[in-house]
Amino acid sequence: MNRTAVLIIVLIVLGLVAVFVWNSQESSETAPQISQTSEVFVCSKCGAEFNLTLDESTAMYQKNAGITCPKCNEVGANKRDLKVFVGGLGHTEEDEQPVEDENAPKEAVGGLRKISD
């Protein structure tokens, strides 16, 4: 065989080995401590509260395209105390800014600070 053919075969074999190693290292399993963590959900229709583990909620979400309430069997339950902000509706960057004291002395910012008085 000529040199180019050998080089191409070696590159293909190295590529296949790299793909095999990459796929064998990847794990889709969740750690048992995390998967058994219980979360509280609240039904958006009837207001019922219920607990699901991460595994149960993931399986239910994949099966029903949402979390199903065990009381009314409606899809649409959310985690309790979950706050969702939708692009600027009622929530602005000004809400997150700390309130500054108007009487506080002004300080130099950046490279223009005074070295000594």
C-alpha cells in the first residue's frame, strides 16, 4: 500500500477509537442523592400540593409534556415558590439595583482616584 492509504486508514481508526471512548464516558444517569430529592408541586388548576421525586417528575414530564396533578388529573402543576419573570413585565433592572444614599460622599471611580489628600 502506498503511504497516503496507510495514513487515511490510521486516521479513520483513530477517529473511531475517539468516538468509542467519548460515548463510553458519557453517562445519562443522575446521582441517587439527587434523583431521590423530593420537590413540592402546586396544581395551577385546583391548588393541590403534592410531592414528587426528581425521577418521578422527570418521567411524568416526559410522558405527559407536563406535571399531572394527582387530585384533578390536569397537566400544568408547577414547583412551589417558583417565580417566573417574563421579559420585562413587572420586573425591571431598576428593581435589582441597590438604593443609594443621596447624602453619601461621592467617590472617584476607575483610574482617576486621588492618591493622597
